[in-house]
Amino acid sequence: MTLSARLRRIALPILSASLTAVLLIGFVMVQRSREAWPFSPRPPVPIAERDAVATSDSMDMSGEAPPAGRVPIDVEAAMLQTLGVRVEAVRREALVQELRVVATVAPDESRISLVHTRVAGWIEQLDINTTGEMVAVGQPLARIFSQELLSSQTEYLAARKMTATSGITSVVVESGRNRLLVLGMAPSEIDAIERTGEPQRLVTVVAPRRGVVVYRGVTVGTSVDPSTTLITIADLSQVWIVAEVPEAHMASVRVGMRARLDFPGSGRPVFAGRVDFVYPTLSERTRTLRVRLSAANPGGELRPGLFGSAVFESNGREVTTVSRNAVVNTGVQQHVFVVVGNRFEPRTVTLGVQLADRVEIRSGLTVGEQVVTSGVFLLDSESRLRAAGSAGGGGAAAGGHSGHSPK
């Protein structure tokens, strides 16, 4: 390596270090001339003065703290029409609260009959072969062979013959007839064996009511006894509507309350119902309270298991309300814009019951104040921009007129 190359290699780091030192000295001198950090820090603002400024900046004319990141704004009167700004007065009214819940059609339990036989035997003939069949009162359902019933018939006929030959009315005959009635024979069947003098091998089981067969528990050849459910019949000319009310709203539903019932799948128009019964327990799986209503169903359109909806209406207490469009919900807080003179002041509010078009105001507003209901999001955007500008400008008055209208 030559001598000149060695000198250049040594001189370059020295020149670089010298240049860095010159720049640092220049920066320090500039900061000193500005009396800025790190030489002369600004004197602290007295606590009392600082609190007074913060309080005046964070309170609007109503004494309520404005929402964070918003400031009051002025809008020229000529621009209000262009922006589509509309206002309305805060008022008190009784909110009609609607509660829509899921409802299901179920059979009326007071109109369900279980068909049993009173003797042990076997099913030899079944007149109802499928569930869903309509049956009438007295219609034959099944024919049963019972050794016990056949023996009772034979004893009864023998007692009648003995009485007929002796000419003396016997108590045994009367008790024998009563026994046949207790074992399930109809009076017409007993009259038939008295006329013919022959016992009936098969005894007919008939329908106790008109309705639909919702359960068939036997087939031909089934051995039965009094504990066997042969057939279940439900009268669906009147049904129950069971509504599932969420746990949070169960206090608002009571016996006698009216509801609008809608079952689109049935093809039936919306009809009214009244709460007949509120169940005393909640469903653990769905955390809902079951509420029962009754509905006439002469045409059978309301089929058990059909889903629909029930809408309950309750007249609440009188509360302070505004249009729902007036409320800006940021997810963290809710606020409205109140008209105070020529200014629109953002004000934090506490909400209560919220309906489709009205909302309850629990705090933050008084009846008669004017709030913005249309164009509120334009005002909110402008309020945020001015608040950001005031924070960046280092001393701009919060809420002062910026000399331009909302874009």
C-alpha cells in the first residue's frame, strides 16, 4: 500500500468525526437561542390555572361534559338547509315496547285422550292402522279377545236364564251386568248379547273423542293389559301457542297480556291471542320462560310443531325520549348535538329502552331542548375535525369558529 493511500485511510475517519462534532455544536447553539430543551424548560402552569382552563374547555353551556374528541361547532344559517339539518324537541312520552319471540304450536293437553283396555287380552283386529288419521266419537279403533271378558259374559247369560225360569229377579243378574260395564263393554253391546243369548268373542274399543290419532302403540297380535296405551287421540280444533320469552324480558310478560301471533307457514293471517298461563320455571337449555296462549283452529292450519312468532306490546312508564336518529353511538359512549343559540354542542347522554324509532334518555337532556335528528353525522365529523385541529394547533380555542362550514 502506498503512502498516499495510507494517509487517506487515516484522514477519512478524522474528517467524519469532525463533521459530526460541528453539527452537534450547531444544534446545541440553535436550541440555546430558542431557550428550548435541554437548557431552559418552560415554566409549569400553576395547578389552579390549569384546572380552570381544563374545566372551561371540557364543559358546555349546560354544565355537562362533552364527549371525548368532540367540540361545539358553529354553522352558518345559510348552510343548514344545504346540509339537511333538522331538529326536534326533547319530549316525555309513554313508550310502547314490542317484544318479538319465537312461538310454537302444541296440542291442547286438556283435549288429549289416551285409549286403554280394562281387561287383559290380545289385539285381533285394528281399525286404525296409521297415525294422523281423523276419528269421530264412538268410532271403532280395535277389537280385543279377552278370556276374562268372555267368561264374564257367559256367567251373566247363565244368571239371566236361571232368573227367567224361576221368575224371580236376581241380584246376581244386576251385578253381572254392572261387571260387564266395568270391564269396558258398552251398553249397546250388552243389549246385543241379551237379545242373542250368545257371548261376543271380540269386544270393540271405540274412540272417546273426536280428533287426530297422534300415537298408535299396538299392532294386530299385541298382548295388552290395562296399563297398555293403545292409541292417543288429540282434538286439534283448539291448540296451544307456546312462546319462548328470554330471561331478560320475563318480568314484562303477564297473564292476560295480548299478543300478535304470526305463523307464515300455515297460510293464516296474523291473529290475536291472550296469555292464559305463565310457566313457573325456566328452560335450562335455552334460558327462556314459556308462556302459553290458546288459539281456535277449526280448519287445522295450525299444526303442532309449527314455528312462528309472538309479538307482545306493553305500555311503559312516561320517560324522556328523542328520535333514535339523534343519537351517535361510538361503541364507547353515546352523544347528541344540542342546539344552543347558534351553536351545536355535543353532549354525552345515558340511554335506556331503545325501540325502532325512539330511545329513552335517562340523563344528559331535559324536556324542551332542541336536538339534531337529521345531518347529525355531518356535524359529528366536523366536530371531530375541529377537535383534532385544536389539539394540533396548540392553543386554538375549543369550539371557536373556524371560518368554514362543514363539508
